[in-house]
Amino acid sequence: MIVFERKYSVNVFDTDLTGRMSLGSLFNYFQDLAGRHASVLGFGREHLMTNGFIWVLSRMTVEIERLPLSWEEVTVRTWPRGTDTIFAIRDLEMYDSDNKRIAAASSSWVIIDYNTRKVQRPDKALSFLNATFPETKALASNAAKVPLLPADNRVVSEMVASLGDIDVNHHVNNARYIFWVTGTYEPEFITAHAPGLVEVNYLAEGYRGDKINIITAPENGNGNTFIHTVVRNNDNCELCRIRIQWREQKL
């Protein structure tokens, strides 16, 4: 089953102050379906762990037409696209009840050794997927590197990674970084804007108790596009870098 889909009802607790699905919840929905499908294909976490390996999300780009409202019925669709160097590529899409695509993503995953945390080459068995859907892509290109944080107009927010941020792999879950970053915006901005493009690079693992700085700066003076870097204080390690392009939302 190469293309896999599932219907979801958008829960109230997955929405933000606008009544729309929060950006972090969108990432949760995508990672949920990705995990389910990997298990169906025999490449799930439970399968990899028999050899001491786990999946880790490395990059993700999401284009958003709109975010669904509370109680909307949506369909999330996903398919793997084989490998690209060290990455296993997976595309995802979200459709509304009228079968209109409202969000799409390209994600790049790596396999790491659970104990050593060293990156492994993707399983050779994944290579057959390279030719399965050669022309079927959710986005025009795979997720790429996010630009460096601009030097000017930086704003710093501080926080601590809590137990609620940690997942089964004992590190900060990928969606939590999205919640962290969007939580640094003012309510007025979130109310007046909607995300159109999100690009994420996951660079290192974060752990419970880490003291974190989220450093934000506008890109090229653009008031609607921001780059965020999430840095651990004690070793100045950059854990994640995120670029969000917003558009004005009609109130």
C-alpha cells in the first residue's frame, strides 16, 4: 500500500486562539500518519528497533493554503518516495471535505542508531521506492536547508524543555519545536496572519531539562517572514532552525 490515507476530525484541542488548527498540530497530524504508514509497510519504529535503529525527522517543508477549523473533517494522505543520499523522502497532503488540497509537505528522514545516535544509511530495501512514483510529488522539490538567522533585529525568548516535550525516542518531539516557536508570537499577530510556508531543519536532539533560547529575526526586513533558531544554552548547540512565511489573514 504505497499511498496511504486516513480521515481525521479536527479536535478543539488541536486548534489555537483563532479556532484554526495550530501549526504544531498540523505537524502532529503529519507525523502520526507517517508513522502509521511506515508500520504498514514494515518500516515502522517497531521494525527498526529490532536492529536498534529509529527514524528521526531531519527536514520538512510545508506549503499551506489554509488551516482547517474545529470539527472539520480532513483527509491526510502520504506516500514514500524512496531515498536521496542519507535521507528517506516522504510526501504528505491534507484535503478538506470538498477534496480540496489545503496543505502539502515534503519530509526528509534519517535512520539513527538508538544507542549511539549515529546516522545510518537508509535501508537498501527502501531503494525500490525510488522508481515507484517518479513523477508524483507533493511539492516541486524536497525539503532543503533553512537560511542562517539574520544578524539584525534579533529577539530572544527563553524556556526549558519539559517532560511533556519528550517523545518515545527520549528527545524533544519534532512538533514541539513548532509549538515553541509559534508560542513566541504575539496573539495579535497570530490572529491577523496565517502561515503560508514553513521550512524546518532539525539539527540536533534536545532533552528534558534543556534550557533553551529561541532567537527570532525578520528575513531581509520582511515583516511577514521570520527565521527562528532554537539553541541550547549550556553548549550553544543549535537544535532546530525554522523559517515561517506568513500572509495577512482577513478578520
